[in-house]
Amino acid sequence: MTSVICRRFGVQFNFRYISAWLKQSGITPQKPEPMAREKNPAVVDAWLRYDWPRLKANARSLNATIVFVDESGFLMMPLLRQTLAQRGHTPVLLHRAVHRQKVSVAAALCRSPLQGRVRLFWESFPDGYVNADDYAEFLRDMTAEICGPLIVLQDRAPLHHGEAIDELKEDTPRLLIAEFPTYAPELNPPEHLWRHLKAEDLANFAPLYLLICPKPCTARWPQSPTISTDSGRFLIVPS
């Protein structure tokens, strides 16, 4: 840093004091936040200023439940995070490297219109991907559990469109679908849930194989981690 300042501004700093000077100047170490080049901040700002208030007002007038929907995948490869160990004894996580098993998960975060009660519905797809038919069936199962109008907010992924979704909207007039701006995952609450699960609850976890459990596919999210783990090396998902 002292070399960069010297080359750019011709000012020589003692390296022993550069950290204190940067802190006094309001400059701190920060991890860059990635942002897609295709993202249009003006469109996102307009959505927050106009579209989102209009959607909330519409939900109040219809007495509708607002539903935030998203999908994600959990790999068998562990997501490494810093942990504690004796000096000189770096922890080692054994994992299977010859397979590419994964668990895809669809989740719907629902907020009731009157009491603001939050419910979370989810469905897992062991060793597979969520396609348009799976997504439509997931929404159909969810709407069967919730009474009254629903406003579903989703991103613009291709799997959120197609014949299966069109049939669902025709069969369920009380279901309204709206979309977030492109490349704006920070607006969708389930995105933060995925980040927490991967970076916190399932960090440094290396399962040996999937353990399929006979549970209902669509249910309220348990209090334990979304994809719960036992004391062994299993990644537990409902069948």
C-alpha cells in the first residue's frame, strides 16, 4: 500500500503507520461484492420505488399472501470456512471427489396478509435439477396449503415460464405472478437464506452420500437446518 501511494501521489509513508492513517481516513479492509455486468441499477431502483409499493398495495387490497420463491443447489463438496485448530495442525475434510451428486431445493417464503405470519414451504430434488414442470407442481402444492389470493414474486429464470406455468395460472385464478428485475438476487429473501445455510449451517460439512428420508415434499421449514444432518456423514433430504 505504501508503494502504491508513493507511485501515485509521490508521498512516502512509513509502513508501520499506514494502517492507522487509513483507519483515521475512514478506509477499512473490505471484501468486494460481486455484481453482474448486465445488472441495471436504475431499473432496480425504479422497481423499489414504484413496482414494489404497488405490489404491496395490491396485496393489501386483495388481502393476499405475498410469496417469495427461489431455487438453489447444495453440492456434496464442502464449502470451506475458517475454523479453529491447534497451531500447525490444519484441519482436513475428507470428501468424495469422483461424483457430482447434488440436491436442488425450491423454497417459498410466504407472508400472511393480516398477522404478517411467515411460513416457509420447500421441496428438495435429490441428485437432480428443478425444471419448469417441477416448479409448477411445487407452486400447485403450495397454493393448496394457503387460502385466499396469492402474489408470487420470482426471478426471470427460464424455468419460471412455459406451458406448465400457464396451465397453473389458468387453473388457479387467485394466483398472481410478478417478477423481480433481472440480476437482482438481493431483492429476494430466499437468496439470503441460501447464503446463510451454505456459509453457516452447512459450512465445512462433507457428506459421503445422500440419505433419502420418506417425508412430505412440501412442508413448513423445520427449525433445524434446511438440509439437516445427523452425527454421521449423510446429507438428509425428503424423498
